[in-house]
Amino acid sequence: MKQLQLRMLATFLLIFALFSVAFGIFLETVLGNYTRNLQSELLVEQTQIVGTLLQNSTEGSEWVFVEEELDKIDAFTEDRITLVDTDGVVLYDSQITTVNLENHLRREEIQEVLSGEAYGTGQRKSESTKQELYYVAVPIYDEAGTIVAIIRLSRPLSALTVSKRIEQSLYVFILLALVVAFILTYALTKRIGRPIDAVMDVAKNLSDHQYDARYKGKGFGDFQKLGETINELAESLDNQMNEIKQNDERLTGLINHLVIGVMLLDENKEITMVNAAMQEILSESEESLVGQSYVEAVSSYGLSHMIERAYNYREPQNDEIYFYYPKDRVVDANIVPITSRKPGEMNLIVLLYDISEIRRLEKVRTDFVANASHELRTPVTALKGFAETLLDGAMEDPVILKQFLEIILAESTRLNLLVNDILELSKLEQRQVPLALQEVNISEAVLATFQLVDQKVKEKNMTLELVEKDFVTLQTDPNRLKQILANLINNAVVYTQAGGHITVTVEKTAEQVRLHVADNGIGIPEADLGRVFERFYRVDRARSRNSGGTGLGLSIVKYLVENMNGTVTVASKQGKGTTFTVTLPL
């Protein structure tokens, strides 16, 4: 702002100085012309007066008292007095001896008088005095009105101009005016510059994103309005930036909570933004991704090929991509080109939706249909075969009839169990099974379940044990809890050899209760541990089917526990036994 003040000050001073100089020149010219005209008129009047005085000073051709009169006049004037006859001969000169003067007949002022003018004037450098002189000549007449001589007065040109004192006064006035103008201009520029300084400070703060800056100075006139306008602008910018910030935070929060991976690529094919889902899909942190080329960050050839096609053809791309590193995934990839802020440039939004679980569930559903069809086909085929055999004549034999009817009853019972389990599982998956909550003693529920498998346990000479580390009561559905225990304990009995041992342990933590159902049976191969909760999945198919199981027990257990907001896990070593752990919230 100091530069602006200096420029304003210099401009005002330059304008005033030029105006003062122009005014001085104009005034000096006007005064000079006025002074010259005035002096010229005075000189003409003086010359005419002298001429009048000399009008009657001649008798015939002789001059009477001329020199004496002229000497008297010369004593009262500083002008040079010259008397010339009509032939141009100098008769008298107040400063130069007449003998040394040449003929003046050709002088312009003499010629003007001789031509009949009332007076004649001339201006030139005197050959005798070597001065620039102004000459005025008037005729002297005799009684007959004939010109008998010419009287001429001359004065230096310097005497006709403005005096040095007046010039000096004029210059002093101009100098004083410049000083006063400088002081006033400096004060004015400071007064003008102060609000401008404040406005510029506010504008600079706004450009530095300090939107709380405000103009608080006091200006005058339009400067005050300028300050108020800049405050309105700052207020508007502050509101807009707050809104943009809020929208940005909302958008960032939304993007970061999307289950779809979002990645933004700029025109240089570098990553400028990734959300949490994309970081999880690529198994990289935001710091390691942002600023990198997508070629370095994306380990899928299919996705890289799609991105390159989007850049080349500037068209949206969509495909299902398989990731093999760092983890097997199936993603639905969508790549959308968006225009950049610069004309001709393009950015890309890469959207990756992890559909691995969807594909897995589709496979589970397909497997379920296939397994259900297979499981249903077996009893249905058996029922159909035995019924046809009976109709073909076997029913005439009472022994065979009874045997076949017993088989038909067993198969229909198994079919009924299978259908009921499928319906139960379907309801559990959709959380359509209500829970009748009441206070349940966990140990009592375990002992009640022991009674259900007591006959099988005795047949296999096995032992059941309840280890109650903590007395626990739980607000839950007793029937559903017994269903969980029954499935787990029954499985333990089925897959444990004769003479085996089954232990149910009850323990409590600050917020949970844990039920451990452990056996020392055949165990589960490590490769099968992740699939034991799948529908119709059996580790030992022959033993499961012979035991009358449907293959849905552990799936029902899993969904029942999840409906109770709990978890179920399994740990096993083949040949050494298996432990199922059910964790429920208190």
C-alpha cells in the first residue's frame, strides 16, 4: 500500500507542478505583455510630451534653446533622447556625441513618422550602445504644420519586461504552493490509503483462506461502502466455505462408509482419493495409494485393462473382475469417466463392489438345492420302491409286509424330519422365529439335554459330564437353548466311539456366558473345519445318514445362536476330539 500512496503522492505533485509551471509561464507571459504594452504606451506618451514641449522651440531654421530644454528633460528621465532632422542627421543625443552617430533616415521609426504616422516605433540592437532598445519617435511641426524635426526616445527592452522582484515573488509563490500541496496531498493520501490498506489486508486474508477476516476501519464516502462490501463478500465466502466444508465432510463420510470401493484417478493416471472399502479390497493404506499410478497399486490385469480402455475410449466400463492377490475376490467393477476442470482432460472414478460373498451364497444356494434334492430323493425313492414291491404281491406275505411297512415308516419319518429342518432353517435365516424370553438356569438346561441322549450314551457305554465353573442364569428362550445343546451333544455322541467321554463346561465372564461341548471322538479334518456349518455338509456321510441326521443340525445351531446375538466356533484335531464353543451375551 505504501507504493500506492507514493504513486498517488507523486502523481498529484507532478500534476500540480506541471499546472504551477504552466500557470507561472502563462502569468509571466501575460504580465510581460501587459508590462511591455504599458511601458510602450507610457514611452509613447512621454515622447509625445517631449515633442509638444519642443514644438515651439525653433525659429526659422535655427533651434532656440533646444539643447538646453533637452538637457533639462534628460535630467528627469533615464530614457535616451535623440533629436533628428528630416534628413536623418542627428542633432542631439543624450548619451552619444552626435559626431559619432550615423544618419538615422532609414530607421523604421523615422520612416513611419515621415510617412505621416502620428508616431513610429522600432526595436533593434543599437549600434552605438550595443543594447536591445525600444524606440518611439514623434514629429515636431512648425507653425505651418510642416515636420521640421523628429524627437525620439529609446528605452532598453529589459526595462519593458516584468521586474526581477515580481519574477522572484512568482517563483517563491509557486514553491510555497508546491510545499503546501505536498503536505495536503500527503495527508490526503494517508487518509485515503488507511482504509485501502485495511481493505487490502482483508482481501489478502480472504485469499489465504482466512474467511473470518473483517474490515473494521472507518472510512469516508465510497471507501466506507467499499469496506462494507468487502465485509459482505467475506461473510458470503465464509458461509459458502462452511457449506462446502460441511458438504465435503458429509461426502467424505458417505464415501468412507460405502461398502463399494471408490478410487479417483486424475488425468495423469495417478490416484487422488480412495475410501476405506477400496483400501480393504486392495489391502493397502491410503498413504501408500494416494499419489501412485494405478498400474503400481492395482494387482489385477483385468482391472488395469478396463481402466486403460476407459482412458482411451472415454467411455464407461463394466465387468466382473477376479482378484487373486492378496486375497481371492470377485468384484463388480464400474469405471466412469468424468470431465476435469481443464478442457480436454479427464478423470476416472473406479467403483469396485466386492461380490465374493454374493457369489459364495449363490454357490451355497445351488449346492443346497442340489443337496436337498439328493437328500429328498433317497427317502422318496425308497418309499416308491417299497410301495411298488408291496403292490406287486409282496404284501401277501405278512412277514415281508411288516418289514416293508417298518422301512416305509422310518423313511417317511426321516423325510418329515428333513422337511421340518429345511423349513426351520429357512425361518431362522429370515429371523422369523420369535424368542420366548425367560430366566433359564444353564446347568438345568444341560442336564435336561443329557436325558434326551441318555439311551444312546448307554448303548455306546459313554460318559457325560457337566462342569459348572460358574452358576449362570440367562434371559433367553429355553426351548431354543435346548435345541442348540441337543444338536451339539447329539453330534458329539454320534461322532465319538464307544467308551468315549463328553464334557459340557459352563463359564461366565463380565458380559458373556460360554458353553463348551467337548468330546474325544474322531475329530474333524482341518480342511473341513470351515464348512461344518454349511447345510447338508457331512464329514462322515455314512455315519451321519445311519444316525438319522439330516445334515442341517449345525446350520440350525449357527442361525439360532446368531438370532440370540451370539457366536459359535469349533476347534478340532482329527483322531483326538472336537470342541464347539457357544458364546451368548448376558
